[in-house]
Amino acid sequence: MTPQLIVTLLVFAPLLGALAAGLFGRRIGDAASMTVTTGLLFVSCALAWMAFGQVIWGGWPSRFTVELAPFIDVGRFRSTWSVRVDSLSAVMMVVVTTVSAIVHLYSWGYMTKDPHKPRFFAYLSLFTFSMLALVTAADFMQLFFGWEGVGLASYLLIGFWYHKPSANAAAVKAFVVNRVGDVGFALGIMTVFWAFGTIRFAEIFPQVPSHAHLVWRFAGQTLPLMDLACVLLFIGAMGKSAQFFLHTWLPDAMEGPTPVSALIHAATMVTAGVYMVCLLSPMFEFAPTAKAVVTIIGAVTALFAATVGLAQNDIKRVVAYSTCSQLGYMFFAAGVGAYQAAMFHLFTHAFFKALLFLGAGSVIEGMHHEQDMRKMGALWKLLPVTYAVMMIGTLSITGVGLPGLDLGFSGFYSKDAIIDAAFAAGRANAVSYFAFVAGLLAAGLTAFYSWRLMFMTFHGHAKWGHAEEAHAADDRHASAAQIETHDEPLAEGDHDAKPKESPWVMLWPLILLSVGAVAAGGVFMELFVGWERGAFWRGVLSTLSSEHILGQMESLPAWVVWGPLTVTAFGLFAAWWGYVAHEGMGARIAARRGPLWLFLYNKWFFDEVYDFVFVRGAKALGDLFWKGGDKALIDGLGPDGVAAVSWAMGKGASRLQSGYVYHYAFVMLLGIAGLLSYALWAFS
């Protein structure tokens, strides 16, 4: 097959599976629906790895575009449905299809009791197709199509268990928050089209240097055009990738089935914003203000989410906040100009984060759909395989490795590369130093909450045999909105049921992901961020900043190189001290309900502030316009006012209608007398 045919099949195979399961699932049955969708995903995955290998070793052209059909053609606004293949899209195709194929296989076991499996698998495949359309787009229009497609699919998957009000609320929240970001994204696309007269990347990027001096004048203000466009586009990335201010949808999205969390909110959809910033690196390199915004937001997000993860008790929410934090790392790497490091962490993160989410799903399955870590403990003997893979995922996300020997788990290579790049860039940019410090602190906090999860879940005393005693005092004061929910309602007696290991159809995907969590960093480090192999990204990612940064990373001070491992060790020790050596210390701290604990447990009170400002504020403003404007002013002076005057006049006139003939005759006589008097006066 030709390269053009291979990549076309790669992109559209998931769509065929989605149509088969979604339209004919009831006729062909559960098994056929799952087989078709999963089989086509594995075909797409195999083709993606083939394309990735061909791009690396030069079997195919390093960059080419397959134009399939006209999409939109209105004046100068032209868009063609295309499949763009280069090193950037090849990496993303591997990430998307690999994680999606494994999630499809894992879902065979996790969703075994669900009566709507064809619909679920159709949604999964639809999401995968939308994501592939996004990462292979050759212009902004197809990118926006895929962007909105994954938003639709995430809405459907988060609210898959629609009988749960909490799931419906979470789906709506995710949809609305992403629409806020998409307003900025759409305005950014309009700005780009206004400036360049095209939306095709191949036509925009060569023009960027000559357009870098342009400004936008509005309301007496002058704004650099490139900064304005990039900031607006980044607002879209903030929504899709759950960055600070627009992050609130991500934890609530855990209401969907665990495979959904692994697919959408760990390894693929939430990385779309990072991918977009890296794709548009030729524009961001000429937008210093926008790069500073990306750096600051990413660094703050990495630190913020890590602090919130310290106090969460739902196993999936802890992993969700770790996702938010890791995305912050990727963004500030792109912000300082180390786009290669950002993509490297995106790649390794796909393996260990999907592993952690699916591992958490295995724990939930073994615990009979219990998610509260305070009701777990001592599970390592009962769930040995799950424990082993979760340990690998934890070692990877915390970045365990030896810098001097360049030996460690995947997260060690990619996260250390980001922290080192931030320090190297900070020599010429103070904002990058802030990102370096935030990244270092977040690394220590990541180690603490990750090992806290492991110790509370798998070590210590068993609490699942007497779950009613496991509630810490903090829950007595939690609001109804903060009560954790479960994937499925607990069956009678499930609280006391003995935990058990998940079926092998769920464990084999975890083992496959474990291989990536262990080896992906070491195997692909030179390809992604190596000085000699920088040619992999040339012509795709901007190298104006990155080559200098990557060069300086070879000669960093020892304390910078060993800093991440040092803070990670402190985080591990603190978690061991509080949850193993002095088990119960965390519960006692929570029971005191101190201000810092409340601040972290309530996620910096973002939901409460947004509810007060936006929800209640919008309601108050609506009431003002409704009661004061519409009813009192418009209706009062308009329809209601006219009606009131008419009614009053009619009521007054009705008093003259006595019903007596002599009254009417008397009035007629008065009228005749008046007319005669007027005639005599007028003609005299």
C-alpha cells in the first residue's frame, strides 16, 4: 500500500468502527460491536507505528499531505480535508491509537456488566477518530473540527451513565467550560485569517517573520498582532487542557467510566492544547508576551494541581489532579521554547498516566466499585498484579532515576528534561526561572501525593472489612457537592466483600502500558531531545529557542541535575512517615480541619468562587433584567401600562351604564341642548 492509503486508513478506521457499533450495535450484538471497534483500533494502531517508524528512518518523505476532499470554499476562506504527516503528527497518531486500542481492550473487562456496550464502544471510537482528525489537520478549520469533535465525544462519554445526576452535571460542566475556551480559540483563528488571508499552516508559517511587526488597533489601543493571535489561541488550549482558571471541569469528568478517564482526560484529549502550541511554534516564537503567558499559566497549573492532589481521597481524582499538574509541565516547557521536551513528556505521559488510570480502575473493580482510598489498605497481597503495575506507574510519574547514569523510568527522562530546560532558558528570562522553581516544587508534591495513594491503597491496615469505621472526620463537614461518587452504586453487602484481582482481559493492557512506562523514556530520549538527533523535529517545530536551550542542558550545575530526584526523595519520605510509619496521621490532620487543609481539600475554593461570581451573578443579573427591566419597565410602560389605562377607563365608563332608559334619554337631551347652544353661538 502507498503511504497515502496507509495514513488514510489509519485515520478513518476508528470512524468505521464507530458507525458500525453506533448504527448497527443492536442488530449485530455486544460481542460483534466490541470486536469490530477494538479490531479496527488495533489496525489503526499498527499502521500508526508503521508510519512513525517510516518517518524516523526515512522510508517515507519526512513531510507530506494527503488532500482528500474540499471542506469549505468561501471567498479566500478555503479548507480541504487532509491528512498531514510529519514527525509531530506521527508522534500524536502513535499516542492516540496506542492508548485508545489498549483502552478498548481493557473495556472488555471493565464494562462487562454494562447493558449499553455498543454505545460505549461507538463513543470511544468516535472520540479516537476526532482526535486523529485534529492531529493530522493541515489547516485551522479541520483542527477546529477535530477540536469540537473530541469535545462532543467527551460530553457523551462523561455523561455515559446518564441515570446519575452527577454524571450529567459533570458532562454539562465540561462542555460549558470548554466552550469558554473555544471562544478564544475561534477568535484566534479569525485573527490569523485576517492577518494572513489563509488558514493553511503551510501557507501561514513562512509568512510569520514578515508579519511579526504588524499590530492590531482597537479602541485606541495598539496590540502586537502575533501576541494577540497566540494568546487567543492559547485560551482555547487552556480550556481543552484544563489549565489554571479553566481547569475546574477535569476532576468532575471522573464521573465517566474509568476507561473514559484514561482515554480522554489522561493521554489524548487534554494533550490537544499542548500539541496545538507546539504545532504553532513558528508563530509563538515571534510572540514573546504570549510565550510568557503560556509559561506562567503552565507553571502555576503544575504547582496548583499538585497542592490540591495532596488532600483528595477519591483515587481517580488524585490521578486526575496529577494529570492537570503534568499538563502544566508540558505547557511551561513549550512556553520557555523547549517544544521538543514538551512533546517528549506528552509521549511518556501517555503511557504512565493511562497505566495509573487503568490501574485505579482495576483497584475500583477489585474493591467492588469503591473509590475512597480511606476504605482501602493492605491490598498488595490480594491485588498483586495491579499493585505491581501501579508501582511502576508511580515510579514513572515521580521521575525516579539516576541522573549520573541516565537510568530510570520514563517520567524521569521527560520531566527532568523539562525542569532542566526551564533552568537553561532562565539564564536569559526571569519567567523561565519561575517555571523552574514551580516545577521543582511540584515534583516534590507529586512524589508525596503519588506515594500517599500507594500507601493508603495497598499498605497499612485493611479498612475494607469495616468500611463504616473508615470515614475520617472531615467528611462530616463536607458539603453535598463535595461528596465523592462511585462508578456504579454499591450492591448490598459489597462493602464487606473481600477484594479480588481483576480479570486478565483488564490486566494484560496494564502490563503492556507498564512496558512503555518503564522503557519509553530511555528508548526515545535521543530522538526527542537529543542534540545529535534534533533533525527529527526540524522543519516542524521552531528551533529558534530550543537548539540553544538543548545545548545548554549539557552543562547544568549539579544541584540542578540532582534537584528533581532530591525533592522526589523528600516527598516519598514524607508520605511514608505520615501514612506508614505513623498511620492515621493524615486522618488526624484532616479531622482538625485547619485552614490550609480546608483550602486544599476544597480545591482553592474555585468552584465556590465561580458559583458565586458567574452562576449566582448571572442569575442576579438575569433577575434584574427580568423583574426590573422586562416586567417593571418594558411591560409596565408598554403592554401592561396600556392595558391598565384601558382597564381604568373602561371601569370609569362602565359606571355610566346604569341600564335605565330615562338616564339615557336625559343624556341625549343634554347633548341636543349642547349642540343647539353651539350652533346659536357659532352662527350668531
